[in-house]
Amino acid sequence: MDLAGIQKALGDQQIDGWLLYDFRGSNPIARSVIGFDESQIGTRRWFFLIPREGEPVGILHVIEPHTLRGVPGPKVLYRSWKELEAVLKTHLAGMRRVAMEYSPGAAIPYVSRVDAGTIEMVRAASGAVVVSSADLVQTFESRWSPEQKALHDRAARDTLLAKDEAFALVKERLRSAIPVTEHEVQQFIQARFDARGLTTHHPCIVAVNDHASDPHFETGAGPGNREIRKGDLVLIDLWAKVAGDARAVYYDATWMAFCGPDVPARVMEVWEAVKGARDAAVEFVTKSVASRRTIHGYEVDDVARGYIEQRGFGEYFLHRTGHSIGYEVHGNGVNIDNLETRDQRRIVPGVCFSIEPGIYLPEFGVRSEIDMYVGEDAAEVTGDIQRDLLRLA
């Protein structure tokens, strides 16, 4: 935990303290910021107050006094709800603005982790205004270290190898007239992840034709499992991180292929619109970072969405342009979004996010996804960029 950095940021933002709170894993952001020891039993509420100046303090239930072991600062124990409110009142005394994982109007759901009742309790105990910790979270939970960037790059390399092998499998089966299904390809990719030391929270998406019209299609072994045939359009969306390293962060990508030599004109038209939107967003971020222009998540979404709308497909672009990437594939930093939410957080050095525009027609869907990492002086696309629709013929 970067205590000095957090306290400087509190001063810069004119916030008197950051009050981290968790109850039975309800706030993974708080646990990440302090480096919570996940081996600990945690069945009671705890708070950790980082003041703008001075020592932080942990507030713990008497039966779980070791919950924040290894975290700096003294620990204060409470037994009853009355004692908890009194402790909060004492330690928040004089604070006018306190940051918590709260988002006014639920504008950024990823940050909205503290329940309304706890916010009410803090307000009543302290008289302070509770403000959003969104910018603090972006800075101290969502930015990567050089080691994390290296782990991401390793995950990108091995994930893309699994992707290549999966498409090669489909191509060979089509040539040999041996059936292959969506679920079989999904399980093949998972086996390649296991062999290369990658892990993922959920198996990847392999979707054919109108299955790809569902952005979050659930590939499975049930009745909906479809054989991949000549003339089909295939989408593979896969994500993974290095297994066994607590610092590891995800890589996430989506690639498309057509099972044949001659792509239908309508499919190519949609592919070119999606690819163009992706590239327009990448160019906007790259040029803005290089020129040190401040940009926000919603602005990048506007670029990609505007490109697709100009080509008449706006109503078929069903989701935000991209999401934060971190310890979870959908991280807590800035999202590329002005549709589902208006993400007004700045794009700052150290963050990573996806760019993944899509067009979802009733008969087929197309999505292209890359990841962008923002450095101090430049933004980069990590991993490969799909320039052309793959042809499995």
C-alpha cells in the first residue's frame, strides 16, 4: 500500500480521509488497496481509515482482531453496534469530506461497493460528506507496476498462441471433414491455457453465426452446442492471466474467422465497420497520450460509436466500447463507456483497457477486441491486432 502516495492524493483532491470498508468480501477494492490477507477469517465488518495527515487506523470487531494484520497503524476494537458508531464518530471527527467506494447515482457501478446503509451510518456518525473514491481507486488499485505489465505481456503471448491453435484445429477439421463443435473448441482452448500455465475465471466464448449475435453467448455442451461448418462465421473471445502469481493481470482479445475462401459482402461490410471503429479509437488514444492531452473514458467510446453510427449500424452496437483490465478481466479502472454509463474518469498512465466494438445483427455478430496499455509517454496495443478477417479454407 502506497500510504504516502494516498495521503498526497487526498491533499490534492481536498479530501480529509479515505474510509475503506468491507463485510464478508463485499468490497474487493478495499481488500486490494490494503493487500488484504485472504487466508484470514472475515465474518465481521471492518474499516480502515487513511487520514490526509497522520497515522491510519483500523477498526475491527473484537472477535477478529487480526483481520488487518500486516497493515500499518493502530487497531481499535469494537464489540457492539453502539461502540462501532462511537469509534467512527471519534476518528472521523473534524473531517468534512470522506472518500468511500460510492458512486453518486451509481454512475460507475464498479466503484459502487459500499451499501447505502453503511454510507448513512458514516454520515450520521461524522457529519461528513461522503464523496466517491473513484479517482483514488483508479490511481492506487488500477494502475499496473512494471512487473504486472510483464505478466500481462506473457499472458498475451500465450493466449494468442491458444487462439491460433484453436483456429488451426477448426481449419484442419473442416479440411478432413471431421466434425468439430463450439464446445470442443472451447475445451481445447482451456486445455492449452492449462498447459501454458494460464488461468481464467470463466471459459472462453466460441460462437458461430447468430450465436455471435449474443455478445455474452454461453458456449456449452448442451443442446445449443453447434457444429462448425463450411460457410460459418466464427467468433472466439478469450481471456486469461498467469496462474499462481498474485500480481497477475488479465489479457483479453476477440478474433473472427470465416470458414471458407469467399467472405459474403454483408459480413465483410460489417467487419470493416467494426475494424474501422476499433482503429479510430486506438488512434485517438495513441495521439492523445503522445500529445499529453487529457482524455476520459467516455470520449474514446464516442469515437468508436460515432464511426459505427456513421455507417448505419449504431442500433446494433449494444455495449460500451471497452472495459478496464486488472486482477479481474473486468477491472475497477476507467471504462471506455458513454453508453451504459458515462465514465468521466481520466485515462492515466499505468491503466489498461479493452477496445472492443461490435455489431450484432440477427443473423450474425462481429466483434474485434484488443487491449491498450497507457505508459508515461505513449499508449500501446498489447498483443496482436487482427487486420483482416481470417479465412479457414
